[in-house]
Amino acid sequence: LAAGAHEMGQRQLGPGHQGSQNRWRQPGRQGPVMADQQGRALGAKEVIGRDQIAPGPKPLETQLWAGAIDAVGGKPLDDLLRSMQKRGVVCAYGNAAGETFTTSIYPFILRSVQLVGVNANHPVSTRGSAWRRLAAGGDLRPRNLDRIVTRVPFAQLPAYCERVIAGGIQGRGVVQF
């Protein structure tokens, strides 16, 4: 569901919003204008920068998000947890920004925030109906998938990785063997 580790990073549902297409975290190393244009083209109602998630050092920040999907972990996950609404839920499945994070207990005990780990490596047969609904023709198939996925031939993988490291990629790369 998230659009990529360094590219889109996290998706959050803000207060009063319906569905998962409403708020996007700004891409990792891209400029705000480019990120805003891509996010809005994909259906986001608002695009924010990473420094807007939890701009301060307090153990609890302004309550912004009812739910979120985190694909990066590390400090961005800490920032996200500190800015969750009461009874908010964060589903985390990535570690591109780090495999550890430091946070306080306050989001969990004062706001009843839940952190749910998602194992994205289960075999297809154990993923159940959700996986079928995400597949081609399913009702949960992401809109605009062709605009966020780049097919990368295996022979071009080294050059593609250089672009990823330099921050010149948005979306998701799928390696073709």
C-alpha cells in the first residue's frame, strides 16, 4: 500500500478524511514542488514534508493522524507515533530509515496508539483474500499503479540503484529477471 521506502515513505489518514489517498509524506530527497505535483497527480488531497509530521522534540506532538502505514522505520516512525491521534494505529513493515527507533511510552499509554508489525514476506497462499483483492481486477487494486511502478530490467539494475542512492527515483522499482 505504501508507495516505496525512500520515495513516498509513509501514508497517513488525517482527521476527517476517508480512504488511503488523502495525505502523503513528502518523498525522501525530492524537492517539495516535485513531491507535491506527483502526490496530487496520484490523488492526494495534501502533500506534506517530513519535517511537518512531528516538527518538535516533545514526546507527544499535535495529534494529526488516525492511521498510518510506515515503510521506513527509524526516526520517521518515532515522529509518526508522537503525532498520532488517540486510539490511532500505525502499521509498520519497512526499515529503510533504520531497524531501530527511539520513542517514549507516552503515545502508547496516554493516547492508546497501537504499533502493528506487518510481515510482507508471507507466501501468497497465506495472504488470503486481501492479496486477491489487490491483484489485477481486484477492488483494492491501487489506482495509478502504472504511474508509480517502474519496471527495471535486471541488466540495468546497477544504474537504477545508483539513481535510488542519489535520490533521483520516485515510486517503486520492480526488477524484471
